[in-house]
Amino acid sequence: MRWLGHALVLAALAVWVAPVGWHVVTSLTPEAELLDLGATWPSRLTLEHYRAVVAASPLPRALLNSAAVAVGTTALATGLGTLGAYALARLPLPGRRAIMLGIVLSTAFPAIATVAPLYLMVRGLGLRDTWWALILADTSFALPLMLWLVAGFMRSLPRELEEAAFVDGAGRLGALRHVVLPAVAPGVAAAALVTFLSAWNEFLFAYTFTATEASRTAPVALALFPGVFEVPWGDIAAAALLTGAPPVLVVLFLQRHLVRGLLAGALKE
């Protein structure tokens, strides 16, 4: 029966890969052949769609905006989340369980329910159509998950590690920096990777808080991709693949840390 399980896995993988493969073929097909309904495979491969996207579309600027917003959100959420998670995991805070419950419940609110007040705040602060508007908005949604995940990783550490650091004269911040963070680094990296992917793919805030190409991110640029009299399917496919490439490369580069981080939360103190 093992072969049946392998066949089911391969079939599921083929279903998942098929749209991506279709995008790849479409992006490499000449424009004239895309409208030929009788053709199933291009007569030749071309990079004209990629050249058009890079040279004559707002996507390169949008990719830069997405990278800046995703990196800024990840850095801010990771910094604040690590400090907050340490306090929740190690300090004798009154009502800690209620705080953790509130953090978990805050993730239940859909983004659409908060976009209106956040828009008024962003406009009032003069941050509309800036990277900071998206970074702060994305961080507000990424921080609860970061706190919950990293606090779970820190609670799995034996307290004796910190106690030994205290005996050696380290303070709270010193123990956090030299003992706790190195031990939970895979978990923090996993949480940071999830935050990065979420910020890269975020659409609602990016669409609402931006007005020009100066700050529009890649998902918004794809949604507003130029096409007046006809749909440029080849250009859209090329743009979609270029937009999806950075997250895939990041995941491939950090997959070892991601797996270690996900397994770290399974350990018990």
C-alpha cells in the first residue's frame, strides 16, 4: 500500500504545480501564439514578456517597495516581539494568562474590520502613500503571532540556563542576549519568516494606504497591471513569477531554520 500513498502524494503535487507550470509556459510563449486557442505548446520560447515587465511596467519599483515593507515589518515585529515574548514567558506579570488570551483573540479580527480606523490614523499622521504606513499596519497584525510563537519557544527552555547567567552577573537583557536568544534562534527565525511572507503577500492595506507607484507593493501592482484594450497574459504571467520568486528563494534559503523552529516548539520544559 506504500505505492498508493506515494501515488497520492505525487498526484497532489502535480495538482499544485500545474498552475505554476502553466504560468511558466505562458510567460515564455510569444504574444501572437497566446491568442491561438488551437496551440497547446509554443513553437519557440521567448523572454519578451520578462523584458517588457522589467523595462516598461511599474513592477520593478513595486518589488522594491514590497521588499522594503516586508523587511521593515519583519525587523520591527521581531524586535518588539522578542522583547515582549521574553516578558510574557519569564517575568512574573500579573494577568499573564489573560494577556496571552487577548493576544490570541486579537488575531481573530479580520483585516477588513480594522482598515477604516487604521486609514484614518495613517492619514492623520501624514503617512499615507509611504512605506511606514504599510510597515506599521502590517506589524500590528504580525506582532500578536510573533509574541505567541516566540513566547512558546522561550517557555520550552529550562530556567536553569538563565539562572546560571544570573549567577555569573548577567542582567535580564544580558541573559536574553547571550543565553535565551541563541537557544531560541531557530524559533525566532521561523516566526520572522512567517512574518516576512505575510507582509510580502499582504494586499488590503497596501491597496488602501497607497495612491501612487512610489509606494505600491507587488500584489497591488499585479492587480492594477496595465491593459487597456486587451489583457497582456504573457506579461501578467511573467510579472506573477517575478513577484513569487523572492519569497520562494527566502524559504529555500531558510528552510532548515524553519523546520528547526517548528520542531523547537514541541519541546517541553
